[in-house]
Amino acid sequence: MNDSTVTLPWLVIRQDDSGNRYRVGRYATRSEAQKIADSLDSRGHKQLYWVERIGEDGP
């Protein structure tokens, strides 16, 4: 497999306390993305983090 065939369909999204949304990163598996989202969420900031699959309804 080369870099051009790698699929990263899972996104971690951050929403700040003003309602602005940002893509934090793309990941190959839901579990990998969820680990990142959980780690960021555990820092105690006011931002929200969640996981989405590309192609699903979202921000």
C-alpha cells in the first residue's frame, strides 16, 4: 500500500464555546479517532470533541 491509497474516513471535530467548528484530524479507524477525541476532551477545556465518518451529515 502506498500513501495515495490510504483512506482516512474518520474525523475528529472540535467545537469551541463560540460555536465554531474545526477539523482536528483524519484517522483510519473509528477507534483511533475516538482515542484522540477522548484524550482532548479529558483536558477539561470548554471545547466539545466528537468523531464523524466522512460522508455522514455533519458540520
